Amino acid sequence: MSVAAQFSDLYGYEPTGVWAAPGRVNLIGEYTDFNEGFVMPLALPHTAVAAAARRTDGVLRLHSADIDAPVTELRVDELVPLSSYGQGGWAAYPAGVVWALRDAGHEITGADIHLASTVPTGAGLSSSAALEVVTAYALNELYALGLSRPEVAVLAQRAENVFAGVPCGVMDQMASACATEGHALHLDCRDLTVRQVPFDLAAHGLRLLVVDTRVKHELGDGAYAERRAGCEEGARVLGVSHLRDVPYAELGDALKELARAGAEEKVLRYVRHVVRDDHRVERVIALLDAGDVRAIGPVLTDGHVSLRDDLRISCPELDLVVATAEAAGALGARMTGGGFGGSAIVLVEEGDAEAVTKSVLDAFDAAGYRAPRVFPAVPARGAHRVG
């Protein structure tokens, strides 16, 4: 049954429209977005879909096809950040978007929304951002708000930051809202300027695999926030607004300055990772512009080492993916997303994809881990109307 038909069964009338917004996988640039640095995600074919219609009575009704629960009914004028439905429950994301729109001065008088998603949850592929962006995109059209795609993304981010209490950067929402098919999104997180970078791996005989370890993680558990606070502390000691302002060529001097100031060892590690990862984004862009696509592989692996050793957000399953894939002939691999589980990406020759996949599956089996889910990452389009 279609999402529109499910909406009709739930609410007794047909939706005004149906919208979709994708999850994303990040090629390079991790924990750099809230440091106003650079990232390079691409949208996935996996989407959150929303069938929706306006209401005029101040009632917000939410339902998910993926959760065995009744319709959640709320009043838009009673939405409160970090309330019971704003602490980890799925309804926090669409409800937070309604709150953020109203808080920004938009007259949202209610809605009926039915959601379904094929974005794996807890896999580091931005399932929450997809829910937020599809809700914001649908309401933008339903209420003729005239918001641009970046504005939709920023409001969706605010919903997650303030309403749901997760201090994420804007990358996930920008990728979901602004990506284009066949391209990676080079995003400057300071001014939100974007460049659509052609990323047709098949034309080069390559494939990018996503390996979902099926190890679940929660970014709201304090680990993400602790690293963000450490980065902010590093920037404060160095006298810059954000770590984006520390030049790569001056990283050594910056680390010495932090040490002299008595900064904690973990702060030095966080700063080192962020400055180097910004530089890795620039290296990948230069290689893609030069047509040297295979050469991005070692940059991906270098990024994983930094995430594992400096940021310390990897886990045994992610490390096993990277080590096994490289031993099986992959060009490069790294964990992606917030860490502590989730997914890794693996760049392979087209002809090696099956063998690398088998090696990873066999390694997980030998280690006694649950079998991972492996699928190709094909750059897809951002938020759009589907019905």
C-alpha cells in the first residue's frame, strides 16, 4: 500500500501531496561541520517519505509506518523543546520542525503527516535528518512559505539541536535538502555555499560500498556533545571563532600553543583531527577535479585512522570493515557519520566489489558479529515532491 493510501486509511481523507527526502553518506569531512569547516556528503536513494495535509485547528497528528504505535496527536502551540516526545522518540523530529517553523515566525496552524522511511536507523546515514527535511519541505509547500533549500535545512537542523537536543552540525540536513543526482555536495559550513561535484564512479569503473555494521548508536548520549565541546574549547584557547580558522600549515604551531596553555590531551587530538579533515576535503576535491578518482582511496583511509585514533569514535566492527576491505584489495575505506557504530564506506574497483563484500561478510562471521548490510552508494537527488 502506498504512503498516500496509508494516509487515507489513517486520517479518512486524501493527502494534499507526498514528498521525499534522502538519507546521506559522507564521503569525507567528519565533525568539521559544527567547526564551520568543509564536508562532502552525497545523498542516498534511501528516503523518508511524507504524505501530508494542512490543518487549521492547531492540531498536529503524526504517524510512522515504521513504528508500531498509534497516531501521536499534539497541539502546535504547546510544542516544547526537550519534552517527553522530544527525547529520542521519532516524533521529536517532525514535531521539532513544526516548532522551529513557528518559532521563526511562520504561521503553521497544524498538519496531518504520515511518514515512512527506507533510511536505516542508527547506521550513521542521517535517518533523523531525512525525517526533518521531508517534514520541513512538505510544510514549506503546504503553507507556501517560500523557503530556499538551505533555509529548509537550517530550520531542520534547529529542530534537531534545540527541540530534540542533539547538537549536530548542518551537514546532514543540507545534504538531504540540497544534493543533486550524480554529484557529491561540497559544502562550506560557514556560509552554506555549495558546489555540486560530479561523482560518477561507474564511469571510472569504480564503486562506493556502504557497509552498515548494524551496531546502533545514539548521538544524543553525550559522546558527540563532548567532542563538540572539546573543539569549542580548542578554538577558544587558540583565539579563533571556530577551528576552521586554523590553517593546515600552522597546525603544528597551534598544537604547541594548546599544550603550553595546559589544554587537555583530548582537546589536542580533536583539534588535530578537525584541521586535518578539512584539509582532506580539499585534497579529495582537487583529486576529483583532476580526474584522479582512484587516488581519493588513501585519503579515505587516512581519515579513518584520524577518526579512530584522534577523535576515538570508531569501534571494533568499523575497524574490521576497513582492515578487511583494504586487505581484500579496496582502494580505501573509512567509517562515516557520528561514530560508535553505524556505517563505513569502501571504495573499490567495480570488478572487486563482490570479492571485497564477501571478505567483509566472512570476517564478521568469523568474529561472531551480526552480518552487516552492504549496498552501493549511488548519488541521488535531494528533497522533492513525489505525488
